[in-house]
Amino acid sequence: MYKCAIIMAAGEGKRMKSDTPKVLHKVCGKEMVNHVIDTMRAAGLDDLNVIVGRGAEKVKEETKSRNVSYSLQSEQLGTGHAVMCAKDFLKGKKGLVAIFTGDAPLIKEETVKKLMDFHEAKGYDATILTSVIEDPTGYGRIVRKNEEVEKIVEHKDCNESELQLKEINAGMYCFDIESLLDSLGKLKNNNAQGEYYLTDVIGILKAQGKKVGALITEFEETIGVNSRKELAQAEQILKRRINEKHMGNGVTIIDPFNTYIGIDVEIGKDTIIYPGNFIEGKTVIKEGCILYPNSRIKDSIIEKWVTIQSSVILESHVGEETTVGPFAYLRPETKIGKHARIGDFVEIKKSTIGDNTKVSHLTYIGDAEVGTGCNFGCGTVVVNYDGKAKYKTIIGDNAFIGCNTNLVSPVEVKDNSYIAAGSTITKEVPEGSLAIARARQINIEGWVDKKGLKK
Ligand code: UD1
Ligand code: CA
């Protein structure tokens, strides 16, 4: 059967009290709407239409990598009205449309599949995803008759007995496209909120003798985020799921309550993660690494057996068996080789560092290519910026850079050379040579006595 999907993401999200559209608030590092898009795509839905309205341009911008189409709902007149705005997307299509809300990021791929399979197997015209909860306040209630659903009543429109119902509408559905298009035209807004409710489509279908069913799932998956408090709850739940997945794959997480791993991060087995680590974006951490406390690692590749402690690593690549930190800062486009050492208070920007090179302390390296087996003394500075432009420094293999050296770029230091401590290097250091670039020391004998300074 042909399948497509609509994601409702036009609402304002007043209760978030934010300048950012609600669906762009992040859960475990990813925007809620992108969680929903990615889950639906993983469930086999390729033709995705996102309904945008409030902050439409921002929502489009943040979802543009997802290859979805958009419908504009310029005025938010309710969820039914939102789907009406996607009429052009649905027109002429036959089959199933899955409609999900962009503010419920915890829905699982298996459940989306199950809902579609159930809908198809039962031959329903509409199938609603529901859950049963103790306190259904605020949610639409499912009114059943025998096995099927009669209607959905919004909380604000419930009578006394409907308020007692504990089965709630998750706001996620499958519809037969033609039946849906037909009933959208019949929606009215004569309800407590004066809105066109998508949920009223159910009653309309029933009145036409069509079949409507419901599939019950875990409440946790259906939680909608309407406030910052619910956003934090969603974060806790997803964080737990992500950490449990990695533990299941053989990763040790010492304190899962205080370890923050983004949803798209990959981690190899026997890696050990101490508390206070934030691992974000498309980061890949390979096997057997040790992440001591308190690092932030974003969009980076960390090869096997790397040790990292209290550092920030952004868009960088760290080779096997290298150690980083404590207190190192690797900025974008940095590539560190194997068995290297990047120590405390070292900042590296847009540079490559070869295998077995040691940059142990208090050093800045920017826009440089550094070979293998080099040693950087404490306090080396690559002077890569003259106030106008950035220049490149090239250092060969096995160079020994003495403490407190300035390398004024552009400059080249050839293989197997030495630089004396305290040098300011402004021209090429030839292979195999020692460069000394500092004032010669003069001693003035008896100076302290002569000045009467002796204590
Ligand atoms: C909706 C359901 C309710 C269900 C609940 C589950 C309706 C009428 N009610 O209520 O039965 O229990 O979800 O979470 O559908 N949106 C638009 N355009 C609009 C209005 C909303 O795109 O004009 C989008 C919002 O961005 C949001 C989603 O639709 O992503 C749900 O809207 P919201 O206002 O949160 O609906 P609820 O009151 O939670
Ligand atoms: Ca909601």
C-alpha cells in the first residue's frame, strides 16, 4: 500500500514561553520535529510533509537536511485546520497517511510500524494510537464501543462520564487518504476552543459507517511536550533509553543519570564513560576508550583506545591510543595522529598533528601541519594571525620545539631540527639544525652591590 506522512508543527507552543518555535526545542541534542521526522523515515515513510506556521522559516531551516516537503498553515486554527492546509500534498494520492505531532519526540520506530500494520490488517479507515493513564487531564478521551472507536472528545469538551475515561488520544494516527480528505471538509469549530479539531474526523467517519480502531501503546512514548517541565521529562526518558542502548552494546556508563549522549552518537564496546560527559552530534567513539569525567565532544571521531579527560573536542579526529587532556581544547578541523599526547591547557585549531607527537602543556597550535614524533615544549605559541590574515606553519618529523617558542607564520621547521627555548622563529629552520632566536645573555658582575640593593 502507498504510504505517506504528515507532521504537524505549526503551533505556537505558548506554554514554552520561548522565542524559538516549540518543535525546535531540543531533546538529547536534536530538535523535537527532527526526532519525529527521523523516526517516521526509519519506519519506512519516505514521503513526508511538515506543516509549518509559527516560525515557519526557522522550522524549514532546521529541517532542510531531512528532505521533506512543507505545507503552510499561516493561521493556527486547530489540528484539523492544519491537516486541511496539507490538502495539496494529499490530493490525488490513494493509500495511507500517518499523521503525527511534531511535539512528541519519544515515539518509537517499532510503534509507528505496528500502528500502520494494525491499520492495514484490520482494514480501518482511521486508526488512533492511544494509551491508558491514571491522570488523563488535558488529553482527548477515546470513546469506545465494542472493539472500535466511536469518537474522540477533547478534555475541555468532556462531560462528567467522559472525564472518567482513562484511554487518551496520543495525537498520532493513520488514515485512509480519501476518507480523510472527504471528512476534513465537514469539520466545524463549534467547540470549547473554537478550533477545527482533527479529532472530530473520527466522529464524522463513524457517522458515515466507516471503521475506526485504536492501538494502545506505552504512555511514555506518547508524551507531548508543551512546557519546559515536560521538555526536561522527555530528556530524562530519552537519555535513559540511549544510555541503556549503549550499555546493552557493551559500553560501561558509570553513572547513567549524569552522562549525556546524543541520539546519533555511536560508541564501541569496552569504552568506559565517567560522569559529566556530553557527547553530541554525529560523534563516533570507537572501542576501548576511557572518557574520564567532564568532557564535551561534538561531531568528532575518536579512534580506539583513546583516553580523554576534562576537555572540549569539536569537529576533530583523534587517532588510536592518543591521550587528550586534562583541559585540552581541540577546535574544528583538527586531526591528531596515533599514540600522540595532547596535554593540559593545549588549544589546537584547524591543524594536523602526526603520530607519536607530544604537545604536553600550555601550547597554542593554529593552522599548522605537524609531522610525526615531534615534541613541543611548554608554552609554545604558533603565531598564526597578524591582525588581518591567518598563515600556515609547517613542521616536519621529529622536530624538537623548545619551551616558550613563538613560531611566527608563515614559517617552516624541517625534519630532525631543534629550536632553542625562548626563540621567536620567523624564518625556515633547515633540516637537522638548531635554531636559536633570542638575545644573547649578558651578566653584569657586581651590579647588585653597586646599586646598593643587597639585603
Ligand atoms: C492534541 C489532540 C488531543 C491529544 C493531544 C496529544 C486535537 C484537537 N487534540 O491536543 O486529543 O490528546 O494532542 O498530545 O488534535 N498544531 C498545528 N496547527 C494548529 C494547532 C496545532 O500545527 O493549528 C500542531 C502543534 O504544533 C502540535 C500539534 O499540532 O505539534 C498538537 O497541537 P496541540 O495544540 O499541542 O494539541 P493538544 O491540545 O495537545
Ligand atoms: Ca500537545
